[in-house]
Amino acid sequence: MVILNNILIVELERMINSLEWIIQTQSLSQDQVTHFCGQVSYSVTTFGQIVQCRLKNRMTIINIVKLITKLYTILDEFTRQMIKNKTPIRDEFEKLASISGSQLQQPCYGFVTYTMTLELDDEEETVKKKKKKTDKKDPKKKKSVLKDTLVPKLVYQMEQYERSLLELGKQQDKRLLETFKMSAVRDFRFNLDSIPDEQRTLQTSQQENQAEEEVPEDEEQVDEEENE
């Protein structure tokens, strides 16, 4: 099983690194955008299936979370490039946006919940063992890389991608978030200190030009849902 996990992670890393190299180094033509949408859609579908598995190995979970975070970074960067270049939205991109909501985002939140539950259970078990050994009432808790750093980064990047899709949809009068559960990200509370300052600054600056614009219809719907 460990060998199988290692082989799986290596192949997934290879797939994500290839997409990352393309989006960071290539200027995509219209035809290349269409082809790239196909490649990313395959990755989205693949990870959408993986996050529905009940993984037990902690290192495998950590690696999967890191790779999904990279995938969302690629999706966000791709969408930002579409906005910057005013690239017309083709059917292939609409399909990518659709499946990234229905086949990845929704299962991914379930995976995050499952992961956090495992972490909390593990922490409780560790605390109990320490109490027995030391007879201390309040043993210090070790910081969890997964719970305190990696999962917050993943949820943060998911939200950034959704914001970019919202902006692109508004720019080209398209509804790109119909398959997204927009209120899901609000169900998670995490420490923003775990997000690197430069990343937060970059993402914030990308959104500043939206500050005084009219609130998009999709966001109004989100606010209505939250008020309910």
C-alpha cells in the first residue's frame, strides 16, 4: 500500500508540475487555451475522485493537500490571465469552471472536513497519552502542519479562485459559479497568519480595482444566503 501511495503521488506531482510550468512560462494562444482547458479538466476530475477516498496515511493526505493547493493556484492564475488578456470564454473554459465546482470544490470541502476530523482525533489521543505519562492536566499541544498551515492555505486558495471566476464572469457577462457552493468557505475558520504575507498582499492587490465597482449578481446572492 505504501508503494502504491508513493507511485500515485509521483504521478500526480508530475501532472501538476507540467500544468504549473505551462501556466508560468507560456503565453497561450486561443487554440492552446482550449487544449490547456482539457488538460486541467482531466486533473480536476482526477483529484475530484481522489478526495472522495477515505485516506488514512497522514503523509499521503499531506501530499494530496499540497497538490490540490497547487491545482487551485493554477486554476486561479489561468483565470487571472483570461481577465488580463480579455480572452473570450469558450465552451471548454465554461466546462472547466463547471466541473471545478461540481466535481472538485464540493468533494474537496468534504475531504477537508474529514482531514480535520482525523487531525482532531489524533490530537485528542496524543493528549490522553501525555496525561497518562506525565500526570499533567494541560499538556502542551504541538502545532499541526496539516491543520494549522496546509488546510488554511488550501481553503484560502479555493476562495481566491472563486473570486477570480466571479470577476471574469462579470467582465464577459457569464455565470461561471453556478455549480459552486459559495457559502461553503464561510464554514471554515482559520488563522490568516498561516498564509504568507506576500501571497495575501498579491491576492489583495489583484482585487483592489473591484472595490468601487457594482457588486456582481452572484455576490448579492451569496449575501442573501448568509443573511438567511
